[in-house]
Amino acid sequence: MIPRSPLDDPEKAAHAWARYRQIMRWMMLVTVTLVVGSLWVLYKSNGMVSIHMYIAAALGIGFTMLLTSALMGLLFLSSGTGHDDAIADKLEEERNR
């Protein structure tokens, strides 16, 4: 039998997703700060080269930071709510027979 996940409870799920959104808001602030700082460092070290370099750098840094924080946030959400423990491990069941 497959155990029920704690995220099946609407109250716990709402709390977990609210916490995830809060983490993502903070990471958006960190990302914007990091992108602005990186563009400033690039400008100070290279001067005004091409606007395309700055656009590519901003998009690359921003996308990487946001994707990483989204995936890590989902990992923390899954682990913190006990959702990871609510799996049916077929191999463990076979070993116990």
C-alpha cells in the first residue's frame, strides 16, 4: 500500500507552498542584486563593449540563479514536509520477504 503524503492535507500543503513562495521572493531579491552587481563589475573591468554581452550575462546569471533556487526550494519543500518519506519502496519490500 502506498502511504499518504503529508502534502495531501490542504492545510499542510498551503503552509508548505506559502513557505516556498517566500523563499522564492527572497531568492528573486538576491538574484536581482547579484545580476546588478555582476553587470557593474563587468562594466568596470571591460567598459562599454556591446550591449549584447550585458544582456547575455544578465539573462545567464539570472536564469541560472532562479532555476537553481527553484529546484533547491522544491527539494526543501519535499524533504521538509515529509513527502519524501511517503514513498513505496518496492526493493525494500522485496528484501524484507
